[in-house]
Amino acid sequence: MSMKILVINSGSSSIKYELFLMPQKAVLKKGHIDKIGEKGSLIRDHKQGLKLILEKLGYISCVGHRVVHGGEKFHSPTIINSKVIENIRALSALAPLHNPANLSGIIACKQVLKNVPQVAVFDTAFHQTLPEHAYIYGLPYDYYKKFKIRKYGFHGISHEYMLHEARRILNKPLNKINLISCHLGNGASISAIYKGSSVDTSMGFTPLEGLLMGTRCGDLDPALITYIMRLKKLRPGRIDEILNRESGLKGISGITNDMRYIKKAALKGNKRAQLALDIFVYRIRKYIGAYTAVLGNVDLLVFCGGIGENQRSVVSAISRGLFNNFKKKPKVCVIKTREELLIAEKAYDLVK
């Protein structure tokens, strides 16, 4: 049975959408609306924005929503009802920049498309297979039991899409694939996938942990946070802003978080731009080495995301010589991630 499935990625002031005919996987239309609710915008809220989108699309069979944080409650795609909405709202404490925005899109769809099934697909769900020894932090255990402080991981939809592409490339069942997937963009993460399941990933309780990113610092000594706060007399909100928005490639280069311009500056002799590039590459190589040890053997190393798909010289610098000492070297490839398609497939499978 064919269905027209609308996939929505709702931000705080934007709606990105893609309409699929399933199971044919045909893209019928795609686009985005920005500046929702901002000063001078004609679109006051997500409900009005959604109505404008639907005027172009016509009949919809189902809507699939990307939701960033599903906590420990959601391990798989879920039909959205009032209880699911309340759980997503409660999890906003863990993802205050993302879950409320995702909810805006969900509520708008519930209001406008009253009888159309809605499906939530969670970015954290793919990483719910992490073993306890990989997701528990070295903090008092009560912090996990009482406050659910643990590694959750993100970019799960993208990493899962890479796994399914690996099955196609290798022509092997999912449960026989060992994969290291690198989602490299302004936000960046790496996952170790053992026999088709995520067993470790670089992002943690929030997307701040792990790799050096566009504006995020990634891994650092946690004692630095309180040290800098005392040194510069900073409030928690300000240090959070520095770590998330003023660090990473942008903070080190002093120029930008855009890898294209950092590479150009480095080629012209800008030492800080070159340093930012070197740190970015080094940390990724270090994580790949660690995850190679976790997996034992690796069938495939995959790169995706804005940098992974488009900056071949960066990918070459990361992968050069990585597996020279291996008797059986894993394949290395670049794949264009299609998170929206995976959301559409999951929504279709759930409601067909």
C-alpha cells in the first residue's frame, strides 16, 4: 500500500520538511520555512507555518517527526499520543534547545492534521543498545539512578542509516557487521557498531561531549569548567554558552566554524586555522583507534555529514595510514546520509 509520508524536522524558529511516496522511497517535495515567530516575520507560529506547507502538499497519510531526546523511555519509533507528548515534554530538561522545538512541530501537526497518524523517531534511540559499562559515568551511582545522568548519544538516525548502507555495500546481514560511522558536520560524532548494534558513541549526556566540533569544545578536563568560572567570574549560563557556541573550530581558529573557510585560511598560512584543522583530525583519528579496539575487527569505516561528504581532503587526512598494520584492512567510504528517508521508512513500517 502506497503512502504519502511527510517528514518534519522542527526547530525553534524553523520547519524543514520532505514528502515521500512510500514504500517507493520517492521524494515528492522538500523545503523549509525559517524565521517563524521572529520580529518582522509574517509567520507567527509553527501552526501557521505548517498550514503554508500543507497548501503545497495536499493529502498526507502520515507524519514522521525527528525528536532529538528520547531518554531511556523510547527505544524505537512510537505513535504519538498525549502520553508520548508529555514524556517528550518532560525530557526537555535533558535537551532544552531541541525537544521544545520538536514539540512545537508535533503539536502544530496534531492541531492541523487531526486524524493523521504521527510518529516520533528519536535520535537517541539507536544508542539505547549501549552496554552499562559504556554509558555510566564515573560519578556517584545515585546520580544515574535518581537523575538519569548517563551517556545517551545523538545523531542516532544518521548512524543507523549508515548501518543500513553498510549492509548494502558489504552484502552482509546487519548482525554480522562491525562498523565505525563518523557523522562530521558542525556537530560531529562517531559510533562503534558491533554486530549491528551501537556499543559506544562519542556524544554523551549532551551533544557537547566527544569530538571537536564547529563551535563545541568536545572532550576536556571537567575541572577546567569550575576553574574558568572562578577565573573569569562567570555564571553557569555564560560558561555553557562558551563551551557550546564559542569553542571548537571557531574558538581555536578565531575565524569561523565553517570548515571550508578554515581550510582556505590554513592554505594561506594562518597558523590558528591550521591548528584547528589539525586538532579536528587528530581527535577523530584517536576515537577511531579507540573504537577499533572496542570492536576487535572493523568491516567498514564510513564518513557522512557536511564535512564528511564534501571535504575529501579532510577525510583523507583522517583515514591516511590508520590501518597500515592490519592484515585485513576495513573498507573506507563516504556516504550521503539521508535521515529523512530513514524516518519515512520507520513511520511507514509502523503505520502501514
